Amino acid sequence: MKRWLRTLLIVLPVACLLLCGATVFIILPQLREARAANAQNASTAVVERRSLDDVLIASGSLRPERFINLAFEVSGTLREVNVRVGDSVRAGDVLATLDTSQLELQLEQARQALLIQEANYANVTKPASQREIAQARAALAQAEANLASAQAAFDNQQNVITQSCANVAATESAFKVAQDAYNRYVTEGYQFDVDFRPDPDSSVGKALKQARDQRDVAAANCNAARRAHSSDAALRAAEAQVAQAQAALDALLEGATKEQRDIAAAQLEQARLNVAQAERNLSKAQLTAPVDGIISAVNVSVGQSVGLGGQPAFVLADTSALYIDISVDEVDIGRVQVGQQARFTLLGVNAESPFKGVVERKSTVGDAVQGVVTYSARIKVTDRVPQLLGMTADVEIILATRKDVLTVPTRAIRRDPNGRQFVLVQRSEGAPVEIDVQSGLSVGELTEVNGEGLREGQVVLINNGGARTNGGFFGGGR
């Protein structure tokens, strides 16, 4: 047993020395040849310091802030149309004009009515002059004198009645006496002669006729006097004139009442409003652009009659702000946020650099078409761009940005079986050296990296599919 152990102790060191010799003289040359073959099969790239943008690509069309329908607010006949479809206009530019002859006439009539109401208001509110007061007092005195005369005439009618009716009773008595005498004449005549015929021209007949006439005349005079007395229209008229003259004098002395002043003021204000409305109507005979924009539709022509409530005369695209509406796939919409910067190109515009924009909003309601769900998003244009509405725009939304970072081709980053990441940095002499790295943002074929000892300008190897370097012992020195 002791002899075996002694023999083992002698043989084991010798075997180790033989293995190390084999490694030095056989295996290491083979590894050098493998590394040289790997380096020959690998291409190279330079570590660069640059900025990386992670972008989402979409497309849409250039659209204005809104479309504004423009119509006349007054009726008339078109005298001028100054724009065509596609014309760019500025706020305040005159697009079309109506014939204004009728509107000008209405304005002049309103101004004349205003002058009348101004004069009326001044007359109502001004104080009475001494001359006007004196004239009013003289008118009252004259009315009072007329009333006194009318009253005297009315009172004198009683005397006329007394005188006119005094003979009525006497003539009535005389008529009865004459009637009785005539009746006796007729009676006695029939008693003596059966063929007797009364004679109207007899003395008693003439006396009866004369008495009747005198009675009728006296009755007529009496009735006429009574009718004149019962009609006091002249007296009432005279009294009304006095009341009117008194009221006129009182009005002059007291001035206009509050109600009269309010009515005059209201009439004056209405006349002013009528003038303002007529001026507004005249100003509306010109249709102007409310904002800067592009004419997208013209629906009128010279000589055409336009009224209220019809189709708009023009459609104006408001270009104070421009937008691009895009559709984003449901797998990407969560990465899109309001406020993210964007850049875009226009299909028909050759520009030195992309135009700029910003994500203004995104929809939270998807639109499913044939099983594909997309969400709309709006890009607000923040650059000055050609106003070519409807032109196709290719958009890139910048989801993430890394500024001034070291980058290498993604295929230059290697991993060992333990997941360690490293790059092979080429040296001017000898085998490439491994440098541990941590990868960051990847965009296209480039990836952000950083690691101790990694510097801008270093040359790294890119594995093109030849002999594989797995790191550790087979990856070369570090």
C-alpha cells in the first residue's frame, strides 16, 4: 500500500507537467489560430458618440384648423367676387361685395328719421320761453271771453222763449172762439136749408182760417225758441276751449311730464338703433375673411342674387394652425403620449430637413376595421410649412431620445453563456480585448452602450458568422 502511494506521488506531478506542456505547445497555438481566423472573418465598426431617437412611423395628410362657412348676412345682388378656389387670403380681405344702392337709401332714411326724433326730444325737454307763456296766457284769456259770450247767449235764450211763447195761449183762445163761431154757422145753415153748403170764404170761415194760422205761427216760434235753448253745444265748445288753453298754459309752466320725456327718449333711442342697423347692413354688403386661410370652395358669381339661409358663399380653410391626423396600431398607442415631439416630411416638398410637430392629442377609443384596431392621434404642426392642404405627410413620433451617447452596431454586442455583455475592441497589436458593456436604447442597427474603458473612436469587431468568440478563456485577454 505504501509502495502504491509512493508511486502515485511520483507519477502525478509528472503527468501534470506533461499536460501543461501539451497545452503550451499544442492547444494554445490552435486557439491563436482560431482567434486569428475569427478576426479575419469579422468586420469592424467605430464607437461613435451620437444621439438616438426611438420613433413611431405613421402617415396622414396636412389639414387645417377648421373649415369656416362664410355667407352674407343681408340680401342683395353680387357686384364683385374677388377670389377663386385655392387663393390664400389674410384676415380682413374682401372676398365679395353686394350692390349697395338700396342699403344706402335705407341708411339715409334712417338718418332723416333720427333728425326728426332729435328735434322732437329737444322740443319736449326744453323749458318754455316767456314769449310762449305770454301767448298761452293770451289764448286762455280769449277762450274765457268766448265762454262768457256763449254763456250770455245761452242765458238770453230764456227771454226769447218767454217772448216767443207769450202769444201761444191767446192765439189758442182766439182759435177756439173762431172755431165755435164757425160751428154755429154750419149748424144754423143746415137747420134752415137741407142743401146748405158751408162757404170757406164766409166771414166766419175767413176768421177761423186766420185764427188757425196765428195759432200755428205762435206755436212754431215757441218751439223754435225752446229747441235753441235746449242745444248748448256752443257753450260746451267754449268751455272745452278754455280747458284746453288752461292745460296748454299749465304744461308750459310745469314742463314735460316724466312719461312724455321717457316716450321722447325711447323714440330717439329707437331712431339711433335704426341708423346703427342700417350702417351695419351696409357694412355687411362686403364679405371679408375672418382669419388667414385658403379658399376651398366658391359657390357664388357676379350678378347672382343671394339671400339668407342658403348655401355658404365661400368655404375658408383656417390655416392659423395645421394638423396631421394619423392612425396608430393598438400595440403602439400606449407608447404615444401628448406632448411628444414629432417630425414629418411632405410627399411633394423637397426640404433640407424634416418639419417639426408635437402630439396634441390621442383618442382613447379604437376603430376596428377588418379585425385591425387602430387609434387616431393628432400632430400639431409647429414649423412654417407650405400650405398644401391634403398633401400626404410621413410622420415620425419621437418616443424616446438619448443624446450624446456612445453607440455601436447592435451585432457588435456579444453575450457569454452567463448573459454577460461585452464587445471586442481591436488593438493595434495583439488579440482584441473584451470590454464589458451595458446596452441601452436600440434604434435600427445601432445600440446605446456604456462600459468602463469604452471610448469614442475605438474599433470594435462585428461577428459576421465565422468562428464564434464566447468570452472567458476562449475570448482572449481582458
